[in-house]
Amino acid sequence: MGKVHKVMVAGAGGIGRAVALILRELGDLDVEIFLGDGNEVAAREAADWVRAGSSNPAPVTPCHLPIDGSPGTFHKFLDEGDILLDCLPGSLAPRMAGLAREHRLHYANLTEYVRETEEVSRIAEGADTGFLLQTGLAPGFINVLALGLFRRFCDRFGVDKVDTISMRVGALPQNAIAPHYYGFTWSPIGVATEYLKPAIVVRDYTTTTRRSLTDIRELRIKGLIFEEALTSGGAADLPDALSGRVRHMDYKTLRYPGHWAWVKATLENFSPDEEVDREKRLQEIMERDVPAVKDDLVVIYADVEGFDAQGRRQRLETSRIVEPCIVGGQKLHAIQATTAAGLAESARLLLTGDLKGVVLQSQIDAEDFMYGPYVRPVYFYEEVRNAHSPTLGRDGDSHPRHLAGKGTDHS
């Protein structure tokens, strides 16, 4: 048995408990988990859920983490910890990053919020521990995937620039009905922000912004029809990292046809009073009218297009549809598994590597991340099952994927 890493998880909701379970059940890190939450009952329930779904005997300790003021009993655990995984709303990221810096912990978060990410970057300057930011699905996995595709394109076709990079992600219900053609498969917090804040894009080699909910186009993935639209936050640091090397680049959110039309019609019907705080009002309407659903899927698409050394247009692309899965003895929604897997993989990179200060998506080794022991079973399930792991297979099409636990060969 190697070093036991003490992992502090801030936030005991769906993603917090999922990352705790994934770290215990997949990969080869030995971990002791501390689950902190502003609601002590929620923290205890989450710890019980993790233990119930795991044969791993390592401790899972619930603790109180007040949203404001002193971190309470969580404070003494921070002194003993190795890493803080931030699963709280993005507005709290600077506070959590400050605690990590104060207690000399590694830190990783999920938020797509731009202002908070910039503030965390300032907090992490000069730190002797690593601060790996925006590590979930989008931003997160999609950016690492696109960057890896870009590098493969350049190597294969003997070039150092490309024409376009497209990143597309949708967290969707498996079924959707009119008029909104949508269902919340995870926390609705921040959806209106994603829809209304400006999107960062690259146009003609220049990083700029465009209004969200524009440039709506149809996209077919594995025979299914979706609509893509510009939204905020998903591009991460790729516009800066690939400055001068890509003519056009953007991130778009995928939805079923009809959803974007419903959102736009809702916004057009706002009264003058509602226009004062569009984000808040849209959030309220969506939470009122759009149901929460249990069965979900995550749709991912990325492509790189450009000219090879002989002047011929080429395109590399990849897509996948991720469904719910079972880890240990617990079922995880697709959005839970995909988001938590990236955070768990980031924890591995920080705990076993030599990363210091701010670490962004462009600084991650794409192959190491995407084919690591936490991301690969979730995102590349079919390849793993078909190659080495028959225990990952389905027991009939109506059952979720069952991901193998520790000790299974994921190579």
C-alpha cells in the first residue's frame, strides 16, 4: 500500500459525492475522504451514500463547512489534507482557493465563471502547490480533447496552424418534450448565466466575444439531431494558448431542436422590469417550467479542420455519447460521472506530479489525462470493455454501464 492521500471535498451534492466514490472505486490512488458541506445533514448523508456504494474500507468523514466566515471543523481537516476538490458553486471558488493556499493544499475546481477563475489565478500566483482550474466536462474534458486533436492534426499533416477548432457539449435528458425540449439533469444554478453572458471565441486569429444564443446550427452526431449555440465559459484558456495558430475557434452548447427557440421566445416576452436582471428572471422561469429528470446522457463532439502541407483540406473529428453508469454499488448520472471523472483525474495529476501554481487546460498532457484511470472508464467505456474489461459490459441494453473497481486492468 502506497501513500494515503487525504482528499478534502468541498460540497456534498451530486458531484462531490460522485468524485469521492470514483476516487475510492477506480484508479490506484489510496485515499481518505473528508466531505465538507454547509449543511451538516447533507454531509453525513453523502458520506453514508459513498460508503454504501463502496467495498473500500478507507474512511469517509463528513464535516461542517460554513459558507461564510470561519471554515469551522473543516479547518482542522484542512491542516492535515493534501488536496481540496471544490464542488461548490463557482461564486465561492475564490474563498475555497484562498483556504487551499492558506493551508498549502493542492486545489482543483469545476467552475466556468470567468471572473472567479481570474481571481483564483491571482490567489495561486507563486504557490508551491498546484491549482488546476476548470477541470470538469465543459470547461475541462472538452478542452483537453480538442487540444489533443489539434496536436494530432498538426503532427499528421505537417502544419502548425489550422482553420477551425469546434468544441460541442450537451448535458441532456434522454427524452424531451415541447415546449422547452429540455430537462434539468443536474443543478440548474448557472444555466441562465451560461446562456446570457458573452461567449469568448476566436475569429480571424483574434480573440473576441460574441453574444450567447447566436450562431445556432444543426449538428448530427451518431445519427441524432442536435442544435448548437454559442454560450459562455466553455472555451477555457484555449484562445490564449493557441493564439495565432487557429483562424476560428468556439465552444457551443448542444440542445435538442426547439430548445433555443423556446429560450429566445421567453427572453423576447420579458417586461421592462424583467429586463433589469435578465439572468435572474430567466433562471426563475426555467426552474419553474423545466422539470428535473433522472435519465440523462452527455453528448460530446470536437473537430479540427484545416489544410495539410500539400494544401488539401483535412478534418479530424471525434464524438461520443456517454450514458449513466454504475460505480461500485451506486448509479451515477452521465453528467455526474463525466464531471467527477475529470476532477478525480486532475486530483491524480496534482497528487502524483510536480504541478505548481496555476495549471490550465492547455498545460495538461492530453493523453495522460484522457486515458488516465478515472477518465478513461467513463468516457471511453466501449474501448475499455472491448479491449480488456468484460466486467464493464452491460447486462442487457436497458441497464447502465457497470464500471470496474480497483484492481481491474484499465490499460
